[in-house]
Amino acid sequence: MDASESAALMSLLRTQPVASLATLHKGAPAVSMVPFALLPDGTGFVIHVSQLATHTQDMLHNPAVALLVTAPLAVGDSPLALPRASLQGQARPYPPDSAGHAQAREAYLAKLPDAEPLFSFGDFSLFIIEPESLRWVAGFGRAMSVVGERMRAVLSGD
């Protein structure tokens, strides 16, 4: 992945406010929508979810998840050319007393300031999705997989 592709990926992840979240629900795939933010060091994606939501219960039972972030589709664009990033990872609760919780909350609210009131709701909590692999589609016929140290370097902005 060259510098311009890395920059395009990071722009997508920093500007798009929502992702599709895939979980396993009673053994079957389920997809929902979640607002998200990237931790500043690129080690994880922060989501703020209700304990009442099916996807939250799914993550507690099976932490294997996937996220899909897409660029907006402009009029006349081919859906096949739509830039998108999909990642697989492990979701874990991030309770208020855990190290890094304040930084995760700050990153989330920096991107999604209107979510501030939800932090006073007792059933909402932070989860971190730690990426294991990432697939970046920069456009039609321009796809690449990024894993390991290279993925961490790209997500941290190095």
C-alpha cells in the first residue's frame, strides 16, 4: 500500500461516522449499523453500544466481528467503484475503570460529539474492536489486504 492509498484509507476511516457491524447471532450472521471512531494510535475501533442491543449481546457471546466502512455513493458512480474498508477483529468491552477508557471516550466524542448525552445512559458502554485483518478497496479493481505490522502502521498513521 503506497502513501496515497494509506492516506485515502485513513481519510475514509476518520470522516465516515458509521460502519456496518457483523456479528454472530445464535450462530447466524447478523448485520447492524454502529457509529465508530478510530483510536488515535490505530490499535482499535471504538463503538458505544446499548446493552439492550442484539449486537452487544452477540459480541459478549462471541467476540469475532467484522466492520464495513464505505464512502458515500455519488450520483452516477458505480457501486463497484465505491471505496470501502472491511476489517475482521475481536470486540471486547471497555469498562470505565479500564486503562485507556478516557482516551477511547475522547476519541469517540471528538468524532461524534452529539453522542455525549448517551454516556449518561446506564445501559450504554464502550467496546473496542481490535483489528486482525483489513481489506481496502480503493476503487474498481484496486483492492488489497493489509495485516500484521503493516496494518498497525497504516492505522496509526505511520
